[in-house]
Amino acid sequence: MSRREEQKKKRQEFIAEKGVICLENVSKTYSAGIAAVDNINVSIKPGEFVFIVGENGSGKSTFIKLLLRELKASSGNVYVMGQDLAKLRHGQIPKFRRQIGVVFQDFRLLSDRNVYENVAFAQRIIEVPMDEIRRNVPTILATVGLAGKYKAKIKELSGGEQQRVALARALINQPSILLADEPTGNLDPQNAWGIMELLDEINAQGTTVIMVTHNREIVNTMHKRVIAMRKGVIVSDQEDGEYIEED
Amino acid sequence: MRKISSLFYVIKQGFLNIWRNKLFSLASVATIAACLFLLGIFYAIVANFQHIVMKAEEGVSVTVFFHSDYDTCYRELGYEHREEYQHPAEKIPSKQRLEEIGKMIAARAEVSDVKFTTDEEAWEKFGKEYFGEDYAIGYEENPLRGEDNYEVFLSDVSMQGALKHWLEDIPEVRKVNADDSTASTLSGANLLIAYISIAVIVILLAVSIFLISNTVATGIAIRREEINIMKYVGATDFFVRSPFVIEGMLIGLLGACIPLLGLYYMYDYAMRYLMTNFTQLSSLLEFLPIEQVFAFLTPVCLLMGIGIGFFGSVTSIRKHLHV
């Protein structure tokens, strides 16, 4: 068995034992001495759908940034897909991020490029051959319901459509994990539910979905695992949970 | 194969970035063009000034006279009549020794040319210049008899003093004529040009780098969001950086070509204007031909433009890569 195969096997064993995402006693303290997350322990199994809820400043965004290795934990261990993120070198981060899809509240699309170019971009950077990109982009655009709008400029799309483009870009490389940071935050209820249906479908196909949200209605209707955070600490973690209001 | 396709992709993105960020590109091109234009004008002026000084230096010469039976040094030595002063025979050079001295002078590094003039030639030249073709009428013998001399031209006028001392130490040499003030004025002018050139080029370069790095930094800060998106979807530093670097180099190239074209036409026009409207000036001063100015200016401006674009983009983007 080659070294690479051995590492892969070890990772799979780790994922089976501790989950696709595993945080052990993780704290993140900013330079001002403020603890954004304080000694949290979380394990997320492959294929789970998890809501992260909490008020502003509860540590939700820091949690997502730690998973993306945008931030390094001050103490504790962060494992994603069996990889210890503390041991990742700067040059290894791009390859690691390609296994994770990410969508944001503000969509973060390249506004000077059209729908096709925005989605193709995620494949272009991992050097997928052009003919494959030409096949993959229409397929993923059809999945998110934008098959007819591939030529449209980003500015010409509604908020819901822009978030679908962001989802298509996040999914085109078939990530194992999808991180969604308030993906419905800027959408009206109809579009928000459209996005939630898509996320549910993606999750049903085996992708682990972690969604940060403030939307109580969505959390309470979806009946998924809910992790509630307050002041950097996990205050509840329930299967089929509900959005608990703060006192 | 994939690497080549990626290379073409980032090159294409570099070109497209210029179009996508038209205003920023225009501002950057204008900044680089303005700085290189000033540098070009300054170089053209300095190069011409130096050329004129160099031409003037070429005309500066030292004349070396030798002891002879006929020379007039008895007056310089305080004798009233030639007969009162007896030359030491060993100081009068033979024809062979004169040739030998000529070769010794020509072999010196600061000497560009040595011309021997016999006393006959000297009288003919002098006579024709001052009295016309009938200069010999009324003279029984050559009044410049014994004035055989070497006219020594220098490649470096600042060495004139040293050469004069060396010549005076040759026993057969009676007198060395040299215009010290011309030599010192010209070498002073040369030194002044060198100092001014260094100072102005350093100031212009510093201003250029400051302006250009600010423009590039502003442009990249505007597109910080775009860089963040690239990093989130897993783009390597090469993929993020390359289009910006290519964009920077293209902007630098454009910023260099524009002032070069402008300067070419301006220089050409200025030369033709001077030649036609100031004919007196053009007969006195010899300006550098356009090909000679641009043989230096073109590669320097292109390299500076591309270099500024390259380093400006590389240094400005570095701090945005750690996302």
C-alpha cells in the first residue's frame, strides 16, 4: 500500500470514528484577548444537516472560518475530512478548500462576469479540462434551476437567483461538505424556501450541510440537528432541534 | 497540457482584467506614462548636453614645441639676442627622436589623436589664415622656423593638467601650450551634468515608484473581494496572483510605449525646428541623432515600465493572499 493510500485509509477510519468535522476543545482568541469561541467540542457525521444558530457575536462566523482554515484555532484541534487543520501549510490550503463548498449571505459573486463564467471559474482554478467544464456547468445550472440564464450578468439576477449561482459554484466540484453562512439572510421568504429545498436535496444526495442562520421559522420547520451558540460557547446541541431564543 | 491551458487562462484573465477595470487601468497607464515621459525628456536633454560638451572636448588640444637651433626661447629665458643663448645640443631632438616622442604621446590613455605639424606647415597655415594667399611676400625666411610641434587631442579633458606636466618633463620639450580654463570649464560642466542627472533620476524614480505603487495598491484593494472569492473556492496563490501580475506588466508596457511614441515625435519635431529656424545654432552645436537617443531610451523605458508593473502588482497583492 502506498503512503497516499495509507493516509486515505487513516482519514476514512478517523471520519468513521470522529466524524467528517471534529472540533476538540477548540478556542479562538483574537489579539484583543476576546474569546470568539471558547472550548467547544463538536462532531458532525458524514451526510448530516446541521444548523448553527445564535445571536450576533455568538461565534457562528468564527466557527465557519475555523472550518475553512481562514482562522487558526488558538488552542484545541480542528479536523475536517480527517485532516488536522493546524498542520496544513499555506500552500496546502487551496487543495483542502476544494473539498468544501461555501456560500455566503452576500453571495460573493464576480459581478463583472456572467453566470456561466462565475460557475466555471471554480473548475477553471482546479484545472479541469475545458470540454469537461462545458459539460459540467450546464448540468449544475440545471440542478439549481438556472439552465436558461447562463449568459445573464450577475447584476441582472434577483437575490434568489444570485444565491443559486453561488450554490452552483459551491457544488460544481462535488464537495463533501457545504458550508452555508446565512444563505437566506438577504432573501424574501419564497426565495429563502427555494434555497432550503435545494440544500435539502443536496444533503439527501450525501453532502454534509452546515448552515448558519438566524431564521427561526426555517430551523423549526426543517427538523434537523441544531447547535446553538452564545458568547462563543455551545449552549445546546439537539437532534431534530428547535431555535431557542435567548433570555 | 493542463498547465499550459492554465497559463493561457491566466494570461487571458490578465488582458480581461484591464478591460474590466478600465478606469483603474487608465489611471495606472497615465501615471506610468507621465513618469516615464518626464524621465525621457530629461534623458534627451542631458544626453544632448553631454554630447555637445563631448564634441567641444574633442576640439581641445595641447600643443607641444621642441628645442631647436631656430627657436625663440632665448627671449623667454631673458636673452635679448639669439646668439647670446647657446642650446645644449642634447636637448635638440633628432627626426627619429621626434617620431619616438610622438608614439609615446599617442600611447597615453587620455590621448585620442596626435598630429605632427612642421614649421613650414605651421607658417603656411598661419600665413594663409591671417594674410591670405600672398602671405610669404616680405618674408625672407619662415618666421616660425624651428616651431615643429605636436598637436595632442584629448579623450578626457580633465587629464589635461597631468598630460601637460608629463610633456614638460620630456627633456626635448621646450614649451607646452594648453588652455587650462577651457579644459576646467568643460570637465566642470561634465561633472555638473553627472550630478544633476543622478539627482533628477533618483527623484523621478522615487516619485514614480510612490505614485505607481499607490495606484496599483488602490486597484488591488478595490478588488479585494474578488481575491477573497478566488481563495474561498480554492485558487492557489499562482492562480490569484498571475492575472494581476500580467495586468500590471501590460499596464507598464502600455505606460512605457505611450511616452516613447510621444517623445519620438516631439524630439523629431524639435530637431527639425531647430535646424530650420536656428541655422546658426545648428552649425555651432551638434545634437544627437534620434536613433542614438532612442537606442538607449526604448529598452530602458520598456524595462522600467514592465518592471514597475511587475513589482508593483507582486508587492501589492502579497498582503491580500493570506485569506
